[in-house]
Amino acid sequence: MGSLRYTEEGCVRCIRGCIVIVTGFENCINGQLIRFGYGTEGIILGFDEEEAQILIVKEEDKIKTGDKATASLEPFNTPVGEKFIGRIINPLGEVLDGLGPLEADAEYPIFIDAPAILTRDPLCKTLATGIKVVDMMIPCGFGQRELILGDKMTGKTTIVTDTILNQKDTDVICIYCAIGKARSALAKVVQLFQDRDAFDYSLIVAAYASAPPGQQYLAPYVACSVGEYFMHQGKNVFIGFDDFTKHAWAYREISLLLGRPPGRDSYPGDIFYLHSKMIERAAFMDKEHGQGSMTFFPIVEILEGDLTGYISSNLVSMTDGQIYLSTPLFGEGQKPAVDLGLSVSRVGSKVQWKSVKSLSGSLRLEYVQYKELMRISKLKTSGQSEEAIQQLKGGEILGEILKQDKDSPVSLVAQVLIFYAVKKKILYELTLDEVKKFQFEILDYAKERNPDLLKIIAERQDLDEEIENGMSEILEQYVKEVSKDRPKDEDDEEEGVSVGVDALDAATSKKSVEGQEEKKE
């Protein structure tokens, strides 16, 4: 015997773009699924006693005034499941990759309340992004919400894709949520995932720039619901939203069509509530609830470095820190172009390995001091003190270490080795080109010399005498070998440069003395 199903019928009164006004419904709930003829679907976004305002999310057939609309008392759900890993779907759960239909294990509501505070644990586990400047100075943990801000073309998407590439062999499920992106931009991400086998543990939820505003509005909610399915199984989930600026634009368009009063920058007043309700779904659950987690990296595109924009300042206030990418730094060749003055993690060292914490403690200050000293040394014409020269040398080395090519994440064990060498000033004997080479070679070099040491570093996550002695031995041996292999001509050239500079200084000072004597005469 079939189960009873309550349905209602209404009539389309008017159509405003992607918004349809329907009369005749007696019962309404926000987020309720409404069906029109031939597979066209929408969700209720608002209602009063007379009419319901419906957002069209799937349009198979053109809707006309007077058409029937059918409502059943069910919310708009999205299919979720294990087989979604490795696939590309749109916000309706339909496949975009041409690899055949998807089997869902369950259906999850899209608009759902965030987990309660009493079901969560404090953040304590490291999420290694593989980006040295982030892992060392702006650490992130499972369950954190870290905002990525920056102008167009400053490497925001790269922060997310590098983090996803770094989760290989870590049992973290990754979701890349593309909102309003061009097909060509998404194709690059898909190609990268295919080349690096990232689809083994990742999936993509995509609403193209050509997709209706309804789908762009739903995309991040669907990504959250798919992630929650895995989180409830006790797994760690990472979601990168690219980007919330386009999501806010889609919602502004929908809101204006609904006839809601516009506020600042023409955004509706509830845009803050909309984003905060979604961002709160990131969590690190306690033991009773499976100890799964969801970590969010929302991206926001800003204009000309203006952090005070409406959407960006809203999101800064509701996340656990921000990574600010600066256009001037990007232009100088510092990549990733992270501005350490404006970037912060409000979770901080609570989620870091003890070894990373002890090595990274003074790095930010040292780097900021080096940048300041660089500015002063450009203005100064006279010679510098030995201390300043050493500080500049250390800063140059640190600057070179913090640079990183895209799509090349570095493991935490390798970072411990690299920054231990920086802290102990072992790299002072190398040239900048040799320092650059050192970063790529040191992990393989250490694997050959002492593979057990690398396992101990990963297991203990702390620095003790055994680890420090082992690292010092490997690093000093490496530097010796590099110095030994260096052609003698290079050393002569360097000496020649310094002698030439001294001679030039002497000649300049002699000329100035002669000039002063002439003036006196």
C-alpha cells in the first residue's frame, strides 16, 4: 500500500527573471521544493498570506503566467554519497563530467542548522596546507574557517588547490566549490586534479558563470551538505569556496528581483546572516559525534586592496583569521604574495606541531624587521654595521625560503628540516641560488642519509636532542658537500665583487675629500 502524500497546487501570477510569484498555496516553508511542469523546479525564498516567492533552480521548460505549480511538504534536498568522490556535479546533484549517472547513498537537506557548541571539540589538529608561509606563520587546524582575500589574479585559488594537493595520502576528503567561475578557469583546476590524481579523494561542485543565479546561490550550501555526509562518518573534510564575492552578487540579483529593499552597495541586509549561517557549519566534532571535521577556506575577491568592502569586512568578522594576498608583493615576485602584516590565524599555535611552533615563533618578527631594514638601507648612503649586514643576509635567506612555486606543496617534515636550518643559521654559507636548490634537495638527501629520522620527526612532532643532533648532522653535511662542489671561480668572483665595491668606496671618499679641500682653498 502506497504512503499518503500531501500536495498543493498553485498558479503562476508573474515572472521576474529567475523569480516566480505563485498564488494559491495554503502552507509554505522557506526552502520548500516546488515543481512546475516538465521537470522545472524551484525553492520558496519568501511568502506572505497571498503569495509565495519562488527561486527557479532548474528550468527544463519555459514557465508562463497561469502555469500550475505543485508543492509537497518536503524541503529541497541534495543527493550525497561515497561515489561522489572523483566526480564533478552541479548544485542539483547532476553530473557535469560525462562519466555516467551517480548513485546516491542518502539525501541531505541543503538549509540545515550548524552543529551545536556542545557537540564540538576545541580545534587541536594541524591541517597542513603545504604552503610554507601559511603552515609556519598562519597555521590552520581541522574545523577552522580561514578567509582568503586579495585582488584579481593574486593567487587566491592557488592557496586552495595547493592545500587540496597536499591532502594526498592523508584521508582528508576535499571539495572544491566553484561559484560563478568561467568554464576555462574551472577547466584548469580539473586538469590539475587529473594530472596529480587529486580526484582519488576530491570532488567538485560547480555553478558556472553561465548558470542561473539560483544555482550559483545554492552551490556553497550543496558543497556543505555533501561535506556533512562525510563528516558524520567521522572523516575530515576540506572545502574551498571560490568565491563568495560571486555568491553575494548572485544573492543580490535574486534579492532585488524579490523586491527586497537594498542596503549598502545594493546588497540586501540579510547577506551577513546568509554567510554566517553557512560558515558556522564548519566544525570539529567531539568523540560522541564521531570526531569528524569540516574546514572552510572561503575566497573573497576585493577591489584595489580595499579590505573595508562590505562583503570582505563581513566575512573577516565571522571567520577564524584571514590570508591577505597583496598585489604589490605579487608584482615584486614574492609568491605566494601573503602580506604578513594583515594576515592572521585566530586559532594560531594551538593547532601546530610543537616542533613547528618552536621554529616559527620569531619568524614573522624577523621577516618584518628585515623588510623595514631593507627600506632604510635603500635610503642610507653610508656603510652598514656588521649586525645590519647579518640581519639583511638572514632576511634574504628567509625571503628566499618563503617563496614557493604554485602546485608544489611541501610536507611538514620537510618544513621542519628547512626552518631548523634557517634558525641555526646553517644556510649563511650558501648563496641564494644554493638556498633555492637546498629546499628541493634536502628531503631526498635526508631520506638517503637517515630515513628513520624523518619518521621520528613525523611521529613525535616535537624537537628533542636526538632529532636536533640528527638534523644538524644532515644539514651540516649537505652544506659541506655543496661548498666542496662549488667551483673556485665563483668564490673568486664574489671576492672580486667585494674588493671592487671597497675600491669604489675608497675612490669616492678620496674624490669627496679632494673636493672639500678645493672648496676650502
